[in-house]
Amino acid sequence: MKVPATAKQSPVESGWEIKKIHSDLLEVGDVVRVPPGGTPPADGTVISTEGTYFDESSLTGESRNISKGFGDQVYVGTINKLRAIDIKVDAIGGETMCVILFRPCFLC
């Protein structure tokens, strides 16, 4: 799955600097903004104080949107349905939930 470029935030003296970077450049610990209708470019933890809802049907099959707030996990392949949120990147590339769930099982 190819994830689109996303906004990355970096601390600066006056607050946060927001810039667009390619998702391949993300590292664990980076903070990214996920806009409404967007998908997280990496698995992460919500650090925004306001909550939102995510469509996780691509991973779970659940048709109901799932409430997400501070400290909750969000995953690549899910869709933010309400408002922009910031997440701290926890997993990238082959370590994301999406890749782990759909990795071929050679022991089956």
C-alpha cells in the first residue's frame, strides 16, 4: 500500500513548524497531522486533545466508526472521519498493523 505524502511538524522556538514531506522519510517519534478524510501515513498514538472518529473497516470489517482520542492508537489504512488530529509515529514500514495483519502465514 502506497501512503501519500503528509505534513510533518517539528518543534521550533515559536511553536510548531508544519511542512510536507514524503511518508518514506518518517521516523518513529515524528509527529504528523492527519486531516479529515486522510489516512495516517504510519501507525501512531493520538496526541491531540480533541477526539475524532476513524473508519477501521479495512482492518477489522467493523462498519461503525471508532472514537479516537488522546492516547488511542490509529493505523495505516484507516480513515479519519471528523477533524484533523496529530499523532506521534509508533511504527513504520513493515512494522505497521496493516502489514502484520496481511503478512502471509507460512506456518498455517
